[in-house]
Amino acid sequence: MQFDRLKRRDFITLLGGAAAALPLVARAQQPERVPRIGVLMASAADDSENQARMAAFLQGLQEAGWAVGRNVRIDLRWGAGDADHLRKQAAELVALAPDVVFASGTPAATPLLQATRTVPIVFAQVVDPVGAGLVAAPELGAS
């Protein structure tokens, strides 16, 4: 079909179809977004017990179909048992805009909660989350 023979209505239809397809082409060219998990460990990086916990965490992710570097990103920080360092590391992790943050222990969860109220925080090894102020006490009698 030559352009000079193209009717106005056909031209508008062609143009509209091309415009509608542009977002699909643009979306197809953008790389897929990889979920980001921030991890804050209260101990030092050379703590063998928490190294084993971190290895188990990564293994669990892998068994669930998540491969670090392929379809998930992990940003890991160690607090070395120092409260000031933990606060700094927590702020640094939150600034990376993770989808979720994992905290190992109350010393790691507390500064994360102070650093953000919008990023979900998952924690483990917390004896009394209500007493530590990490979660609100459930209302008695509520159903």
C-alpha cells in the first residue's frame, strides 16, 4: 500500500496502533526489576554462629527458587555488636530502598525500626518483641 493511496482513516488507525504499541516495546526493553533484601546482623562478620545462620538463610532462599545475583539481591551488613555502628548500618540499608529488611536479634531490629516505618522488617532471635517495643501488644478480647 503506497502512502499517497492511504486513506485518512487507515492512516489514523495505523498511527493509533503504533502509538499503542510503543509502551509495550519500551517495557520490553527495560530490565526486570530484581527484589532487594537488606540483612542486618547484630554480630561481627567473623562470628561463626551467625555465619552459619546466614548460610542457612541463603540456602532457604535458594530452595524457594531465589538465586542471589539472578533474581534477588542481598545487601548484608554486620553490626559487630556496636550500637552506634548498628544505627549507621541500619540507616545505610534503608537508604538502599530494599523491599524488605531482615534483622537478626533485638540489637539489629531496634535501629531498623528507628530508621524506617515504611520498609517491612522481618526479625528473628527476639525474645520479647512487645517488651522491646518492636511490635504493639495485642488488644485483649479483640477478635
